[in-house]
Amino acid sequence: MQTDRAELYFQQGSSDKVYHLQLENVQDQWSVQAQWGRRGSALQSDVKVSNTSYEEAKRVYDRVLREKTGKGYQIAQATTAISVGLPAAKEHSGHMPELLTPIDEPEALRLVQDASWWFQQKFDGRRLACFYIWDLLSLNETDLRIQPYEIRYVHLTQHFRGVSDVLRVCETAMTTKANRDFVKKMHSANAEGFVCKNRNAAYAGGRAGQHFKCKFVATASFIVGPKPDKKADDGHRSIAVYLLDANRPRFMGTVGVPDRYPLPRVEQIVEVRYLYCHPGPEGKLIQAKYFGKVRDDVAVADCCVSQLKVKAGDSEPAES
């Protein structure tokens, strides 16, 4: 049993806040205290729990840390390894991930002509034979987060490109012509989509709206059929969808139906939007969504697997 202390901060736009948290022991009685407010101003304070056991105080301390880091606070300093819900073998890195803002393809293509934007492949996050890296936040104890992305990327390529077949620097298109060609290449490869990076942006944890992701989505017409036995009583408001494969119905998965849409009937034909389908005779739809469109203008014979956008080679490496 030991005391703990954490110093956190949150910076985004005009917001610059700090949060201090302490787990303390006075005469075998444990307490958790917090102070917070704008950096440089008088801080508010609160006692989260007092006069309790170490186990209870530590539980409260860890819960507050998880809540704060989940809201975008970053850890500037802590006296011990901090539990934030990660596996026990890992320590929290102190870095809030920089999240991508979703945009549709027409909006993304408008960025092609702007030299401030670099394009990279959008990977599906599965961890296979190798890992792609796309950013570097520190180097030799120097914090690079205040540097624009183009500077961080230069350091990244200098130190990691060609070092290992397992760890690879993400391919990046850096000119308007390269961006146009890159988008065509991603379509031809049946990639998941692409990422638009602002080369001038400093690192900002959370969804700061300065980098974007565009997923390639496809639509197809599916036959509504009976749910397989193992999904019949799953409690979900969903439908089972099928396509014809060599004139035989092939189960393609289940698709959720939002409450605002009537539940389609068996044998109706519906339009479904999806990201891609895994290859092979057992391949299923990924990220399939139903938007309430029943197709009475499509024949059953047209609902076949040849419509599908199939994911290119599952052996492709994935981003981590």
C-alpha cells in the first residue's frame, strides 16, 4: 500500500485546464482529494472519499483517473503506474490518442487540391504480420507534439523507414497529383478508405477535427430471410440478409434495423450499405447498415454475390 499522486492537463482550442489528484494516508485512514481549474487560476477542490480503507480509496482514485483520461485529459506526471482499464501488463502511456473525424468522399476529395493535406491509407486495425506507424510524438526525450505533422513525419521516416519488415512507415501522398493518384489506387485495391492529414497541425489528443478519415462504402440489394437458429432469439432488432450464390441462398449476416424504420418482412428485398465483404464462400458483410430502403424495383435474381465489394487479400498488413 502506498500513496499516489497524478498531475493531468487538458489543452484543446482555447481550453487549458489542469487536474490534480492525490491518494493519501493519515493515521491509517485513506482519502482521495482533487483540485482542478484553468491553468494559472485559483483551483477548486473536493474530497472524493475520506476515512476509508486503502482498497476503497484506491478504487476511487483509479476510477477518477479513468474518467479524466477518457474525457481527453493527458497525464503530465504520476508517482506510480496508472490503471486506466488497460491489460495489467501495460502501463498508460500518458498520451491521449489523436482521433480521426469521419467525412464522406465528396468532402474528402475537395481536400485533394489543397497542398496542406497529405493522404494515407485507412487500415482496418487488425493486427497481422506487420504494423504500420504514421506518427512520432517524442524523440530522445524531446516532445515533438508541438511540431507540425510534417516535421514529426520527417523524424519518423528518418528513424524507422527500412528498419524492419514488421514495423513499416505508412505510405503518404504529399502533393495534389499524388493525392489524386492515391485515391484511385485505394479504390482499385478495394481498400477500406483513406486518411487526410493536415501537414501543418500540431498533435492534439482526442477528436480535434484537424485530421479526417474517409471510408469507402458500397450498397447492394439483399433478400431478407429467416435468422439462423443461433441468432433467432438474440434480442436484437435486426434482419438476416441473403444473396444468391450459384442460384442458392447464402447467408451474409445480420443487419440492425433502427427503431425509426419498420422491420422488413422475410422475402422482401432491401438496400444495405456496407464497408466490404470478406472473401471466400463464408465471407460476411462488415459494418453493414440499413437505412429503411425496401427495393420493390429489384428482382430476386439480381440479388447475387457478384454485386459485392470484396475486401482485397486478408493477408494485407494492418495498422496498429
